[in-house]
Amino acid sequence: MTYFIIIFSLLKKTVDIISSKSNNNYKNIINI
């Protein structure tokens, strides 16, 4: 069960990073 929690937290972190990067790219495109 602890493995599942660790994997889930890692997945959430990566998703947050990816979404933040895509949001930044989207804002840059709008600014241009």
C-alpha cells in the first residue's frame, strides 16, 4: 500500500509539472 501512495504522489508531481509547463507555453503563445 505504501508503494501505491509513493507512486501516486510521484505521478501527481509530474502531472503538475507538465500542466504548469503547458500553461506557460500557452501564455507565451497568447502574448506573442
